[in-house]
Amino acid sequence: MFNFFKKEKKDVSIQQPSFEIELTAAVLAYEIARSDGEISEDELSVLMQEIEKISQKVNRDKQEILKMVEIHSKDSVSFHEFVEDINKNYSKEEKISLLKFMWETAYADGILEVDEERLIRRVADLINVKDIEVLKLKDSTKTNTL
């Protein structure tokens, strides 16, 4: 899905299987952050922490990665490509990790918007994570964030 890194850094994505997971997580978290119409400083901070990890792995500037995430998010029409990627390549633990990061982004500004929750739950349903697990993640993230 993220061919713009694979062209130059094939060995990185092979050596670092979590790279694609983290990049997908960053794009989905960006979608969560912007789902309420604006991205707060707190949401951006949580997102930039993830982007910092990615930038270290692929040896690229974090602002460059943020720009790529923004462009990919803007150009995406649906979550189909993300869901297909996730369902093919992610373990259950990786799916849980992705959803946890999405909840962290949603709660970063201290307010869980209806659209943020709806989007996370929709993604969870599409990647076949049971609702009870989603609610547990939501509660634990809320407790640890607020």
C-alpha cells in the first residue's frame, strides 16, 4: 500500500515488519484526529510521537512523513485499501495495537467526539475485532489518558 517507501527502502520494510503497521496506524490516526473538523495540538502531539518512531526506522524527516500521511489521507476515498492490508498482514495483536493507538489519538484532546468513536468502531468491525475487545481498549485508554 505504501509504495513510496518501498521503492527506496525495500530492505527497511523487510527488516522492520512493523513499519507498514505503524504507517497505516499513523494514517488512520490522522483520520481520527481530523474527523471532528480540526486537529488539536494534543492530537497532533500523539500522532507525531508515532511519526517520530517511523522516521527513525526509515531514516526520513518526520515532517516529510507527516506530509505523506496528510496527502495519503486526503487522497484516500475509502478505508478499503487499509482494511484489506490489515486483514491480510496483521496479527490479532497488531490489530489491537492499531486500535489502541486510534483510541489514544481520539482521547488526546480530552474529548471523544461521536465521529471519532464511530470511525474507530467501524474500522474495528472491518478488521474483525470483537466489540467487547474494542470497548475494553476504549475504557483502558480513557482511564490512562484522562
